[in-house]
Amino acid sequence: MYLLIRYPDGIIVETLVLAQTGNRMRVAAAGFPDIMELSRSGGQWFTESRQPVEFDFAMGGAAAGEIDSIAIPARLTMTAGQEAFGL
């Protein structure tokens, strides 16, 4: 799933969700060398450094300049999720 993460200072980062369980999510973020892990406490999501973030989702058809699709090999996605969550 393609997801936009919005930081409190207004910065928006494009990400791809690799794995998600109830209160944890691992994402690959554009411009970041490592996988990011987010956690939920109550109704708020946080980065590993406890910075609160909000999510925006791309809905409908792609407009000019938007990504039409993102393809990640199923084996890579499954491996990342299994490792992150001990599956």
C-alpha cells in the first residue's frame, strides 16, 4: 500500500507499507536509506524517535506527476514482514 506520512512540521514523505500488525508498521520511505518502523500508542502513530506522524492516502486515479503503481517482489515484501514481526 502506498502511504504518505506527514510530520508535525509539514514535511510529507512518500512510503510503501511493507508489513503491518495491530500497533506496528514497517515502511520503505523515499529518500531514507533504511526501513522505518512506526508504532501506535492510543490513537496516535509515532516514529522510532517518538515523533508523532499522521497519514494521508492517495485516492482515485493518478494525476499528472503521481506514481501510477509501485511493484515490490512478493518474496521481498514477505521476507521483510516476517523478519520484522517474527512470522
